[in-house]
Amino acid sequence: MKTRSLTEGAMLGAITVLLAILGEYIGVPSIIVPIPLMLLVYRQGFQYGILAAIAAALISSFVAGHVFSGLSIIIWGFVGVALGLALREKFSFGRLMVVGVLSNLVVFGLNFLLYSLIIGGNMLTDLLTMMNEALQQAADMSQSLGVTGDALQQYEALQAFLPVVLRTGLPSLLLVYSVSMSYINLVIGRAVLKRLGDSTMPEVTPFSRWRIPGFFGLIFAFGLIVTTMAQMAELPGWVEFLGLNAFLISFYSYLVAGVSLAWYYFQKKNIPTFLRVLFVLMLFSMPLVLMILIVLTVADGVFDFRKLNASEDKN
């Protein structure tokens, strides 16, 4: 048994190193790095996770030729180690999510500090500059292709709105990001553990049954009204702050819940996967379809179209 544990630990450690380097080079260390470390810490213990993280950091720094790559892996590895320790303590899924969200927030702060120390700039300011340049290039390309009118005005509106979002709506963006990354890490980790014959991780509510309580619609309405008014008149700073963050959190929540609502009926009617994916893509290209879906999702929180409450009462 000890030999088997050592072999499994060595294999997971090697996978951690390879995936960590891969995640760093394709630009998504937040998704790839924590998962193998989480599994390694959970299955073999804290020591193996730390050794694997250090090995991945050293090899990545050697391959990349600079220390920034290795430090980035060490920082992102904090999420995996924290989740692995929480799994060993047999936390519920809700508590695992809390650990994931808090550790992701800590990692963002460390990345911000690392960027300031090594690059010597403000990560958020540089990100805003990069996004504005991308929008300007897209607008120039659209204009060269003969696009005029509303499409170009949308680019200008986005460029004006981005600084407000990053300055005022940063808390909600960080929360949405941390929740999303934590959920992805846990769901992928659970799938891997099931393949290994380990079903100890708590069950997750099926995606097609996700639903937001009816009262949350009041938060969405408040955020929408305040955000709309802020574009037409000067509001107190604290009102704009509360309104924008309420809008962003509720909007992304209803977006996910809306896809869940649609997915329920897709499954019920056996809609092909291709058409389901096409529908999701339409949400990002057709604002009217997106708003209709969100309105229906808000209504679902009140009227329970899927009768989920009734099925829970039966159970």
C-alpha cells in the first residue's frame, strides 16, 4: 500500500509539474494549476503538494528563463493546496466554495503585488489600456469593412464604460471571478476523483436545476435602475458603487441561471448539443435574446417554472 501511495504521489506530482507549465504558457494557470495540486494534497498530503509546486516553479522558471513564471505557479498553487486541505477535512461543497473563493481573492492580491514589484506598474491600469486598445482595433477594423452607425457607437460606449467598471465594480468582478474559478476547479477535481474510484467529494446540484430565489430580483432591479440613472445624471459615489456592484453580481448570476433554465428545457425536449451551444453563443451576440432570457429567469425565481420546489418537497 505504501509503494502504491508513493507511485500515485509521484505520478500526480509529475502531472502537476507538466500541467502547471502548460497552464502558465497558454495563459490559464488559474484553471489548470490548482486542480492537480488539490488532488495531490487530498490524496497524498500537504508535503507532496508543496514539493510538486516547488518543482513545477523551478522547472517553469528554468524553461522560461525568468523567475516570474515560477513565482506565478507558486501563487496559483495556493488555491490548490487550500482546496486539497479542505477536502481532507471533508468539508461540505458550500464550505469548499468558501475556501476556494477566499483563496482566489488572496491569489489575486498576491498577483497584483507581484506585478507591481516586478513589472513596476499597476496591473489594473495596464489591463484597461490593453482592453481599450483591443476595442479600438476592433472598431477600426469594423470601420474599414464599412460598418457604421450603432455598431461603432457600441464600441465607443464600451470604451467609456470600462474605466467605470474597473474602478467602481472591481469588488463584484473579483467575486464573480473567484466563484467561477472555484466552481470549475471543484467540478473538474470531482470528475477526476470519480474516475479514480473516489466518491467522497460532496454531490453538486445538477446544472439544469440551478435556480435563484425570487427576492434576488429586487437586487437586480435596484442595480439596473441605479446603473441606468448613473449614465444620465450625477449620483452620490456610494449609491453608484452599490448599484453597479449589485447589477454586475445579479446580472452574471442570472446569466448562468438563465442558461440553466434553457438547459432544462433543452434536455426535456432532447435538443441536439450543437443547437444548445449555438443558443449560448447567440446570447453574447444578440442583446435582445439575452435580456429576454434574464427576464424569464427572474420570473422563474418567483413562479418556479420547472416546479423544482415541488420535487424537493417530495424528496
